[in-house]
Amino acid sequence: MREGIRYIGLTMKWLVTAKEKSESTQRYVDWLSRENVEGHLFLPENEVPPTASTWAALLLTGGGDVEPSLYNEPKRPETDDVSPARDAMELKLIERFLKAKKPIFGVCRGQQILNVALGGKLLQHLPPEVLTNHKGSQDVVHSIRWIPETAMGEKLGQALDVNSAHHQAINPQAIGAGLVACAWSVDGVIEAVEGSVHGSPLRAVQWHPERMQPREHPASLGLLQYWVALSSSKKRT
């Protein structure tokens, strides 16, 4: 058995948010299945459950932009593909999982909505000199640097490059309460955050581990194994 934790005979169930069912959203479910996690897609038309007791963790996935009024800013022309229904759904789910002290994980937009849920703000459109390193017709691969004193930095410090496909990011001057930046791109974009709010472990990344190649990349498989271990551990670090 390779390094990491494999939960033989145990299938963990995670709630996986998405705007709609599609090939891209299925990639998250397939990614989770690599470590015996059963991902259940949750869409805006679904009724938000009163509690999070059924689920081991919440995964907030990528997609369109977050409604800027949620962080008290006017909408810029570059902000698009906004889904108020998805925003509302994810904010309610975040509230439920925080109340249940369950882990919350985020990918790309997922990192951004988590930051907004905790009172933070976003950069609605990266400057041109930064955007070229993060947004392209295909994923852009670039290097990152970890903050070694952080939990994710200690666990994933060997992951030195990641894939990006985004034009928004967390505003470094307005990180959500309870979160700290634990990885940055060389051009100053926050690539990962972590924290704990009300006993709920929070971890999120700006890149897309579900479609990284090779599949064994430490920023993909290593990240997944770390998150699975975190959601299974009674002592969460």
C-alpha cells in the first residue's frame, strides 16, 4: 500500500457542491473516489439539510464568480457567471457544517466563497501582468511557495507547482476571520488557506487538484490523502 491512508471497508461520504451536473463536476467525484470517498453532488435546487450529521466533510468546488455584493463591493464588468442561487446554497451549507464542527474544503471558487462566508473579500479581476500566470484557454502551471509554519505547509511542502484557471482570488488585505494564507504564487496570489472556526477544520486551495497530471502529483493525490485523513481524525491538525 502506498504512503497515505486507505480506509478499507469504510466509505466516507462528502457533500460536493456544484452549479449543475457536468463533466467538470464529475471530475471532483472521481477524484474523491481515488481514496474511497463517496462524493454526493449538491445543486442549488436541492433543499439544504437542517444539519450536516450525514456527511464527513463539505467540498466547495470551482465554477463561476461569487456575487460581489456579498462582500460589499459593486460588480465589475469582468465579473461573470454569477449564480445567486449557488451562492446562497453554499453559504447555508458552510453555516451548517461549521455548526456541526465538520471539515470544510474548497477548490478554486470554493476557496473564494469560503473566504467571503467568513467576512473576507475577493479581487474581482487580477491585474494583466498577474492574470497571464493564472488564466488561459487551458490550465496554467506555475510555482508556489509554502509557509512552513502552517499545517498544510508541513504536510504538502513538496508540492512546488500547481495548475490554475481563474481570474479572481482572495484579497490578501481581506482574508476571512479564522483563515490564514499558507501558500502563495510568486506573483502574490493566495494559493491556499487554512484555519479552524468553531472547531471546524477549514482547508482550501486556488488550484484544481481534480484535474492535475500526473494523478500522483503531491498537489493532487497528496492533498486528497491529507484532507481525507483530516476528516477522519479525531485529533485534527
